[in-house]
Amino acid sequence: MKFKTAVLLPLFALGLLAGCDKPEPAKTASASAPAGAVAAIKQREKLIVGVFSDKPPFGFVDDKGQYVGFDTDLAKRFAKDLLGDEKKVEFVVVEPASRIPFLQSDKVDLILANMTVTPERQQVVDFTNPNLRVAVQALVAENSPAKALDDLKDKTIIVTTGTTADIWLTRNHPDWKLLKFEKNSESLQALANGRGDAYAQDNLVLFSWAKEHPGFRLLPQPLGDEAPIAPAVKKGNVELRDWVNGELARLGDEKYLRKLYDQYVRDKLAPETDPNAVIVEGGQWKASNGS
């Protein structure tokens, strides 16, 4: 299964703003039992959410030092509807590899950091219903001889630790050479500096970077199937998971994700791109059939 053609082709790349890293000390979200998770957040009067700071258009820091993006603004809306004020949210910067540990150690209540649902992750965290869909592809230099994924088997592939691309390549091609970095921005800089032959990542991120950095193209073959992206909570936190699912359903009624899409994503894709090839409104997942 694949994205709609308008989303898959490198020609229709996203526009990427240069993300800036804004590290922030992690704080404890709650030591209370999962059964009282929502009540504990209300008593604290703060929703603590793990987000990216360097992954436009999902989570990044703008030139005013504000956390913005598709995921980040969704977190603000969660805080508004749960606590009555979108400012009652605390953002904790996470990297791909730290998302799950931060949930497990109660440093955050919720992860809204572009995390793809995988069987491995489902064993250790609870995902809510999806809010986005994604496929993973590889970005190479325009003059690269690589035409297909298998052409990279003797090359160096850059990945960001803990991402779906890292997991998929490690599982399916354990003998391939991977060059790993902790941050998406570090991985992209390594690609720009020629430290690797390709960078494997969510294709929406790659599209956007390629548009801002001419001389690169995406290999058309995805790494695995199209997959859902969803918020995540600590394993067993059924109460907060169910609240988020209900919230996504309510927001679906007002087409809220479509508003975020229009604000952050629309003008970075081809005009004919179907928004439903990117967003999952109301949490109602239905895999694309490629038509």
C-alpha cells in the first residue's frame, strides 16, 4: 500500500523550515496510577507533552522561539479542551529514541512527536487512534546511481536512531551499513555534507527538506507499507488513551486536523494532493489503496 501519487513523488516535496534544537530538562509528569491519569492532569493544571523541536511541519521552534507545528498545535488544543486554556501545556523536547523512555519514566503524559505505530512499539506503549499516515523512503543525491532501494545495499544509509526507518532497516537488512544520529537535523546535515549515500526517514520530512535543498531526490520505493501515526501514552494508561480518542473524534466533527493541514502542510504539497492521503480525521484509519 502506498501514498497517493501526489504525495509520493519527490516532485511534490514539502517546504522545510530550518528547525532549531531547544533542549529542555525533562520533568516528571505524574507518579499516580493510570486509573487517575486524567484527574491528576487536571489537579496539576498542566498537560505535559513530548514534542520534536526540529521536525517541520510537525514540531519545530519558530524564529520567535515558540513551539509550533501540526503536532504541537494539536497538543495546545488538547490542553484547551481538557484544562480550559491552551497555555496549560508544557512541552518537553524529545528525540526519536527518547520518546518511549520518557513515557515509561513518567516524564511526559503524552507523546505527540510524529511516532509511527509499529508492532514493536505497541508492546511497550499504548497508541491512541491515528491522526496522520506516512510512508518511509530514502533520499539520495540527484547524481546518485541508485534507482531502487536494493541499490543501497553496499552504501552507507543515514538514519535517525529509534525511527521507523532505523527499525525497518535493522530488521530487514541487518547487514547494511547504517550511520546513526540522535536528531533529525543532525541526520540531514550529515546527508548535506556527504557523510552518507542516502537518508531514510518519513517521506513528508524528506519532501520538505529536498524542496529547500536542490540536488536531492527520493527513491520511489517505500521501506515497508504505508502506516498510521498516532499519539502515544504510557502502557496501561487506558484513561488518557480513551480521552484522546474521544477528543480526536470530537475534533473530527469540526475537521480540526484539516485546519492544521491547511496551516502547516497544504502549501508545501502539490495542489492536487488529497489531504486524506496525509491526515486521519476523527481517528478513523483506513489504509490508502493507491488509487
